[in-house]
Amino acid sequence: MTVSSRVSGTPIPLAQPNISEHDIELVMQVLRSDVLAMGPFTEEFEERLATLAGRRHAIACSSGTAGLHLAVRGLGIGPGDEVITTPFSFVASANCALFERAVPRFVDIEETTLGLDPELVDAAAGPHTKALLPVHVYGNPCRIDLLEEMAAARGWGLIEDSCEALGSRFKGRPAGSFGDAAVFAFYPNKQITTGEGGMVLTDDPDLAERMRSMRNQGRDEEGTWMHHIQLGFNYRLDEMSAALGVSQFARLESFLVKRDHVAALYAEQLAGLGWVRAPVVRPHVRMSWFVYVVTLAEDVPRDVVMAKMEAEGIPTRAYFSPIHRQPYIRERFEVPDEDLPVTASIADRTMALPFHNNLPLEHVERVVDALRRAVEST
Ligand SMILES: *Cc1c(COP(=O)(O)O)cnc(C)c1O
């Protein structure tokens, strides 16, 4: 389902995976073998990701959401426990707590990083607080070092949702290296894809063993196929996906360079326009661009602008639509916008522009031109 530009020139997709002949060849190699699940590509993919994040253990799973769920359950977070997280994220980062009947406590974000604001954490904490679950929004690391210190000092767990930040670095440390467990995701719009897929990482051997077992129907590593030591899930990644992951991963660095280039083209085109702010990359951050999201000035009607661009065939997306405003969350928790003022304001003004590895200058110009005309005619 790609929304594309229908007007002039070639269509402009909102996002686009990058699949090479080598990717296809490696997947075909799996299909020609007898091992379609739990094989060497899964192990190799796990090793690659563990090395990237400097972690002892990596456990491939069927999605990023599955990885987050394994981390929550693996840390023993259960009914009535509270997990402090951000409302400015994809629903999976709160759902993983809800799956275990734990309660997500939404804390507002910082305007600079769009991540969980460390200064607001203590006021939201209480006797039931069990863990922090921060998110690196759009690939831009939040102040994870501070959050890691806070979690350690207060005896909380820390789950790093790195699903949008594969390849990012914060003060020299890779995303995925912080806290008790970290999670990556490989849906087709992420920096690299396996189709569906995710990876949960940790340095703790016991946590790793619990998560490995739960991923595989609660089996024991040493036991037989029909021996189950605990309640588990089928959260395994198949070999076709893992092979695609291995092949894609080999090109991660070149993807990040291309994405840097496209982001720089956008920044140039947007410079000097007073009613829009391009994303800010802080000096101690290596940004792995996931999406390209701009923030409009308060007096610009974002939804009108998006509709006008859509009419010109330029796809955009209001991103994120925050978690506390989702109907099923509202029904249960009723967190008013006034309690989350930064999130509420940012969520009404942000907008993802078309973005992928090979977006040419001509398309960047068409997007920014359509944006300019849409804003100036409102
Ligand atoms: C992509 C993503 C996930 C995981 O998504 P899946 O579709 O389950 O792989 C989790 N959290 C965030 C913030 C994401 O962007």
C-alpha cells in the first residue's frame, strides 16, 4: 500500500524498502535448502546485531512488538506494575506493558529530542514503578544516559525501544546498548527490513535465556521439542526473513549515508522558511534517519496543509498520533492533553515527508515546493 504522487513526474512514495539482487539471492538460498526456520541465518543475524550494539545476547523475533513483549515479561513486569513511557510513540511501546496487565504511565516529552523528558520522571514515579521504557523517536536518541542512571539508582528496569534507531549513536554509544534490554524492528519502512521482524538484546544471561525460551513456546534450550518449562509464545523469526536481514544488514552503513544525504537535501530546501522547523541533530548524536518529520509553526493548520499536498499527489503523514489519544487508551486511562502539553502541541504540528534511501533532489524539491504552496495558500 504505497501512497504516491499522481500529478507530475514519477510517483513519490512516502517510504520505500531497498531490495538488492543479493537480498533476493540469499532468500532463494534458504528456499532451496531444507531449513526454513531456526537455522544458521537466524543465528548469524543475531550475532551481527549483538556486535553492532555491543551486547552479549541477541534474540531474533517475529516483530519489534514481540521483542518488547519478551523484554517486559522477561523482566517480570506483571499485573499492577507501572511502566513509565512516552505517549509520543507507536502504540507497541505501551501495548507491551498492557499485554502483561501492567500500566503504562505517560510522561511528557522534550521539545528538542521528542523523547521522554528525564526531568519529569520522578514526579510520575511511585511505589508500583517497575521500569522505564523510553523511545528514540525517528532515530534521534533521547537522553538515554540520564534515564539509564535514574533506573539504576532507583532499582527500576530499563527497556530501550530502539525500533526506530538502528545504527544511531549517543555520546559514542550505540542505540541498543542501554539498559536491561533493547529492541530493534525491521518492518519495511525501517532502516533495514526483514519483511516482519525484530530483535531483543541484553547483556544478562538469565534474562536472555528466559526470553529465548518464551520466544520458542516456553521450551527449554536443552529439552526436547515437546517439553515446555513455562508459558511461551511463537515469536520466532523464520529463515527467509533472517537471510534478508543478514543481507540488508551488510548494507546498513551505506543506507545510513544515503539517508543522511537526503536529510541534508531537505534541510537545505527548508532553510529560511520561517513557518517550519527541520529536525535538529545534536552534536553528540549520530543520527540514523528513520523518517523525515518537520514541525510546523503553531498558526499553520497542519491537516489542511496535508490535504492540499495529498491533492497534488504528495503523500505525508501526521506522525505520531500520540498513544494517549488512541480510543482504546482513552477509554481506560483518560489522560487529558493538558497533562501532556508538549506532546499535544508537537503531535498537532508534526508531519512526515516522503523519505527513503534514494529520494532524488528533484523529488525533495517537488515536496518542499508543494509544502510551501500549501502553507502560503492557507
Ligand atoms: C516500529 C516500531 C516498533 C515495532 O513495530 P513492529 O511493527 O512490531 O515491528 C515499536 N516501537 C516503535 C517506536 C516503532 O517505531
